[in-house]
Amino acid sequence: MRLDDYGWCDRVDALFAFFRDRDLVPARVSRVDRGAVVVETAEGTGAAVVPGALDADGESGPPAVGDWVALDTRADTAVVRAIMPRTGALRRRRPGAADSDQVVAANVDLVFVVESVERGPNPRRIERAVALAWDAGATPVVVATKIDLADDPDGALTRARVGAPFEEVLPVSAVTSEGLGAISDLLAPGATAVLLGPSGVGKSTLINRLLGEERMAVSEVRAADAKGRHTTTRRELVVLPEGGCLIDTPGVRELGLWLTADGIDIAFPEIERAAERCRFRDCRHDTEPGCAVLAEVEAGRIDAARLAGYHRLRREAERLEERVDPTRRHEIRARERGFGKMVKQFKRLKNGR
């Protein structure tokens, strides 16, 4: 393999110039397993250790799968000295620390939101994953797996599109190979995608089919509820024969929501477009008078369930923002109180009281 196969390009080369002047070697992290780091360099695959402190001119640690790093190879064991600036970082809440985040996959171009049509898909879960993808700076694509097992394939795909009406939805079967070519076409050489979805939807099986070999372990799905065990326990980046990189992740149940309002707004463009016509600039699209979003829902042009999903994600994002930045708690509360008073005054004036 060459570094080009792992996504090395002019942009990454320009970013690395600063570290090259320090006689460091470029590498991409392909595996993180309980603190152990495996990297890919121009010389091949090898292990590397991560010191307690990294170069302040790069990203803060620890390294994540997909990171481009600067290695010091002058000793017997390679040492990660710096993490190069990231693009497209998918994040979760750090286990045991609700107020800090952890990078799950770095430098990601695409997020394949994987849902099984055997018993699903789940539109609300798709909404969340799509928002996570946009928040990460990556493009989401819904992959509806096990299409060969669906009693009503068209109905299952329609249900998936409820959660992602503006994203591409691909029907895929690892058994019949339907849709595998469409996924390969999206993964141009040098592009990186991460698979995001709950256990049992066929993420590892999908990677095996795209690789053409049984590299990823798979497990049976329980017949009672169509749920699987967490077969994937580590995050790993693999290069496909036709180009492009894929990152497998443990089941989405382990991914706590780490979102900002920007990612949610992009995931719900129909709500944001309507919101531009709301009477109040800070309208929350709940019970406010003159709300264009509620008018669109009443007219049937916006799905009420989509608006409910939007509200749910926005509330979670705001609670997270308050925990991360305590000063924001007072700002948000003051804004809500001020807006509430303004709405009450408007209603009194409208009613002539």
C-alpha cells in the first residue's frame, strides 16, 4: 500500500510541511484497540506509542482511527509526536465523562448510516445519525442492508427516507450483492467513510463483501428481536481493493450524542427554510404566534414527527452545551425567559388587553 491509498493528498501534504521540517514521518492511524495504536506509513504497517504530551501545534490526543500523525522513527519504537489538524471528525461523549468528547473517527468524508430493513429501519435513529454526520463535517448516506430479507422492500425504503428525506438511500444486500457497486462508486480513491449503525445491521459483513474476504468477525442476530451482539470491539480502517477507506465502529448504542445546533439545522433543512419566515427571530417552533414552521406542519408540508425529532435533538444539544460551558446555562435561561415575556406581551396586545 502507498500513503495515497490511505487518503494522502495535496491538502494533507501541505498540513504536514510544518512537521516534516522536524524530521518526522507521516502516517495514518488504522487501528486503536484499548490504547494500542497501529499506523500505516510508506514503509508499511507498524505499532506506535503515544506519549503523555503531544506537540501543541497539532490536535490534542489521544489519536483516533483515521488521524494523520507525525511519527518519530529514530528510536526502536515509533512515537507519535503530533496529530495533524483534522477534518470530518465524528465524536461521542467520552465514557465516564459526560462533559468531554472523544473522537471516534477522524478525517471522514462520508458517513454510511447503516440500518437493517429486516425489522426497521428506525427513522428517528436515522435522523440522529444524519445530524451526527453533518455535525462532523461529513456527508451522510443511508445504507439499507438486508434488502433481500424485507417482506416489503419499497415500504422499508420509504420508512428509511422518512428519517433522511434529503439524503441518498441505498438498498443493499450482502447476499445478492445488490447496492455494493453503488457504495464502491461513492468511495473514490483516497476518500474515507465510516460505518455508523447499531449491532446486528451487517456493518462487518458489508465490509467483508466490499473487501472480497472474511476479514471482519461477524455474529448471528437473535431471532427474537433481530438484535446482534457487539461483534466489533475496536475501530479499524481498511482500504478497499477498488480504492477508498472504510472505518468500522462498535454499535451505535455506544455512541452518546455529541451535537451542536449547526449539525441539527443542516439535517432538517425544511424546518430551517420555513423558520426564516417566523415572526420572531428566536422562535422555537413550539407554541409561538406567527410560527411559519408550525404553519407548514398544519398544512402537511412538514412532517410533524420530523419536527418532534428536531425538538428532541435540539434539547439534547442545548443540555450538552450547558454542561460543557456553565456560563451558557445562564445565557440560555435568560434568553428563554426574555422570549417568553415577549410572546406573552404579543398575545396581550393581540387580544386587546
